[in-house]
Amino acid sequence: PAIAAGVDPRVYTALCRIYVGQVAYTLNEQQLRALFSQFGPPVSSHQQQSSSSSSAQHRGYAFVEYEVPEAADLAIQHMNGQTIAGRALKVGRTKKYDEVMHSGHSQLPEPPTSRIYISNVHENLTEEQLREIVQPFGEVEQCILLPDLTSTAGADGRNRGYGFVEYREQNTATQIASVLNGMPLGGLSLK
């Protein structure tokens, strides 16, 4: 998605990037990426490798960067403290986040409080189908699933696994977020 006009790209990147600590040594980068993709497609994920050239083992921490800040927020909210492969993950903001947010360059427009972010959406679900699911909870102003343009599948309506629903009233958005969290849909659990 396009970065808001006038927003420093470093600020946007800091909002989209998270630190994942206490990663089990048995977990490889593909598994880590799959684990965190339920919150939105990662732009990048990188496990820090041991400085010893004789060891291919990672250091037990990684960084994951998402396309949108809402995905990073959701990953922190749901994954911090979760036990994966016998270790409780420590998921949070990077040091760069604190630097950027305190630098005076962090003037981002606040997202509408009537808008919710939805991830882990089945790729074949359409905006119309999602609207039908969420409409009974309140009047929907806008329902957007980001299209998958990286493959020929994008032309046939597949989405990238996340999107936004904006309601007419803010109270509705707050209530629906808790109702949708974990709702099974198309073999996946919405986040």
C-alpha cells in the first residue's frame, strides 16, 4: 500500500517491523514466516544467524516486517508470550521504533476508529462475501480486501489475506473486532 503523503518511509517501516525473541532453535525461517503470516503477509523475515561460521544455527531472535502497521500490532498482541516449540516468544517493537517515534518525525495520521483490520482471510473470499458476513453487526461504509497482484490469480479475485472494514459508527467497529477474532472462515481463523 502507498505510504501516506508526507510520511517519512523510515517511520512507516518502523511501524511495520517487529522483534521476535526466544525463538526455538528448531524453528527455521520458513516456519517462522508461516507462523507470523496469519496477521498479514510479511514483506520480510530474518533470523539472526550465529556469528560462528561453523554453525548454521540462528541466535534465537528474528525480525518480521509487514506491509501495514496494523499487521505488526496484531502480531504483537497475539504472539507475545505464546509458547512455540517449548519457548515463550517475546514479540514487540524494535529499538528503531522507539528512536523514530521520539525523533519528531513520527507525524502519522490516525486511522479512523471506525475501521478494523482483518487478517488470515482465505484467499478466495471476495469483498462481497466479507461484507455479507460483517454487515449484520452494523452499517458497513467500506469493505476492502487487498488483491493479490503478484500472480495471475489476482486477476480472478484472490486477495492477499488481509483487508479493512470500516463501519459508520466507531462503537460497532470495537465490538465486531472481538466477535471476528478467531472466527473460523474458509478453514482459517480470522484475526
